[in-house]
Amino acid sequence: MIAAVALDLGTTAIKAGLLLQDGTLGYSASRPAPGMTAHGGRYESDALAYAETADAVLAECLAQPSCAGVRPPLGLCSQRSSFLLWERASGKPVTPLISWQDDRGAQSCEALRDREDAIRSLTGLPLTPYYLAPKLRVLLREHPAWRERLLSGEWMLGTLDTFLIWRWTGGAQHVIDVSMAARTLLMDIHSQQWSPALCELFGIPRQILPQIRPSAGLGLRLNNGLILQASLGDQSAALVASIAAGQPDALVNLGTGGFVVCYLPENRRAPQGYLQTLVWQEAGQPVHMACEGTLNSIAAALAPYPAAACRPEDLGGDDIFCLAEPSGLGAPYFASSRNAACLPNPLRSDLGLVFSEPVQHLPAQRIALLLQEGIVFRVARILEEFQREFGVGRVYLSGGLSALPCLQQGIARCVPCAVYRLQQADTSLVGAARLAAGMPFAEDKSAEKIGVPGEMAGLPAKYARWKDWLDGLLRTKPFGQGNRTLR
């Protein structure tokens, strides 16, 4: 029997799936997301094409025999921070869907860098162009007439999920859930309301913003006969499907980028440098918060090299150290406002892809091994701090790169926790569906414990030396003066 249906609005694919009563995913459908155009730092796609593809994969799932005569509750998850403007009367977009990857908000970050500490204290996030507010500030300054059209209600503003919900309700609901609102740089995560101070800082009128709603227990009746019960960001949905709030667990997702996240205990805040992420909220209940460390563009670092051909027993066999994040060293190593004045992006971009000595002469497989060590060591260091701060005792790996044996076994060898790899695919779909069905925490999740071969005995010692190398690099290379040694 079907417990829920879910829809995942990803950057590369749009998926729908049926959740069974045992909490696992049954039938699923997937189609490529609309193509992205990239030019001069602008990343844009077609929001109407997203909506049409979403309707198609959802209809495919609902046409299955198991859904005959049934309209299960709907869970929705979406790529975070992508947004658009559209006409209220016609529903037609007046801008493309502006991707979270778009960096036209860089000039806003440069102009507001001296206010970064205030922004971080309210949002839990760094000031970067990824989020809605910096980009929208630029658009409203470039097109002053747009502000009046938004204020008059002629035009509407929203993230991708907001746009779809507005269409599905015939324009009756202009809403956004707390997890998506938290990624705009306009919401105070402590009150879960749009912040007057942040709206004034970015020059964005509060009255044009969607109404903030909880992530679960929505009860919104849609024109297609479904009831939308849950809506949240895709990363939040993956976390819901993977680990339970209140448990000493951490999730390590290794995909295009990487993140290491654990739920925050009540009344605790993320340590210095880490992101404080609002995960989700049940109607009438407190919000669930998490602490997050990030690894940037790790898939791009590995892409030119034969990473799958590397053997775990070869890890830790030399004294060449590596950082493997081409777009910049992520949390907890963001540049502070004190040393990043007038810079558009607080990532340690000067320390993105670095080797401790020249590697041009090395075989490609050896370089792949060093890059994977760099990823393992970054993950391990974050997990060490999570264990010290929050008592984390179990680690779950997910994402496409978690299939690499060197990453699996390297992390298991270097962290003082039990490490498992999740077997469930499409975790964002599963998380959104479970919230919609009212069963978010599946303690019986399928996971394989990662064993550690004895041949890797030298890796922890190299990890200790890597930490000393990185600490020295951070001390001797002030922001903007990094000296890369690249392939």
C-alpha cells in the first residue's frame, strides 16, 4: 500500500517516487532537469519547463496500478536558493529560474562585507553569492521598475517550490517553508520570521516575500487532487531520510560537493566557522537545527583522474599533502569579515586545490590517491570536532562518491566512530515522502558497516601530519596570498 508520493526538484534531474508503508521507496520516475545556460557567471534555466517536467513525473507515478483510486499525501523537496519572478495574472515567468550557482550577487557581498558578522548571527550562514538576497539586491538595483511591480502585486517572487505551489493552488498560496526561507539570507533562524534588519540591509521589501510555513503538516489542497503535506530543501530531506534528530549520528554526503552534518542538541549553536542549518519544522513544533561543514567541488577535483582504480591499502604511503576543493576551502575555513574586506566570496579560494609539493611528474592514479586523501582528512577533521562538541558516535556515508573504496575505508580508518554506508538511493525523495506520510525517522534504514583493512595502518599517522601542514598553511598564508602548487 502507498504511504506517500514525493517530488524532488533537483539541479540535474527531476524525480518522483512512491513511498511504501514500510518506509522504503517503491516505483520511481526520473527525467533530466531543463538545460542550464551559463554565461559570464550567470546560471539560468526555464522555470516553466521545470513545472511541466515535475507534473509529468508526478503523473507517471500516480498512474501506477498501486495508486488506483488513491491520492496519497505529497512531499516536495527542492534545490535551495534558486528563484524567479513571475506575473500574477498570467503565471508566466518574467525572469529565468536563477540558479543557486549564479554569482551575480558577488557585488552585493563586496558592498556588505563589513556586515557579515551581523548577517551570520541572524542566519547561521556566510555572506556568499549563492543565496537569494545578494542576487535579488543586484536585480532590483539594475531594474528599479521591478520593485514597483513587485510591491503592487503585479509580479511575484519565489523559489522554485514557491512557484510550483502557487501554480498548483491556482495562485491561492504564496508560501515557502522554513528550511528554504533559511537559505535566502533574509530569515532570522531564531524566530523563523523574515528579518526587518536583513530586508533593509539588502534593500528587499518584506511585503514581496512569500509567507513562511512549517515544513510538515501543511495540509494544502492542490488542484490535481493531492494534499501537499511536506515541503523542504533537498539537503534537509536527505538528512531526514538518513539520520534521526536526538541521536549521536552524523551524515557525510559525498557528491558534486560534500557536506558533513549532525543535528544540534537543543539550545546549542554551531562552533565558530561552521554553518548552522535549519533542517525542518513540524507544524506547531520547535525547529530542528543542524551543524554543517562543507567541502566544495570535490567531484570536479577527482573528475580528470582514475579515482575508482585506486586501492585503499595504498593510502598514507608518502608525505605529499593535499587540499581537494577547486572552488575554495569551505566551512569551517571561511574567511572572516576581518580579512575578507572587499572580496566577493568568503571561501578560501586561494586554498582550493593545493599540493604540498609539485605533482606534475606523478602518474594520474597517484594524484587521484592524494586527492582522495585530502577529502578523507577534511571529513575526518570535521567529524573529530563533531564528536568533541556533540558526542557523535556513528557516521553514515551517502552520495555518488561514497562508492569509492578509498573514501569509504579512509574515513573509517581516520575517525573514532563506527562508519556505515547507506544503501537507500534517492534519499531526498525518501525524506520528503516520509515527512508527508508522518513517519520521518526510520531506524531500520539499510546500511553497510565499513570494514578497515590492516594494511592502512600508516594513514592515521599521515592524517596527523596533514593537520599540522594545514594549520601551518592557514597561519602563513593570509587570505588572498595562497600559493598553489597544482597539477
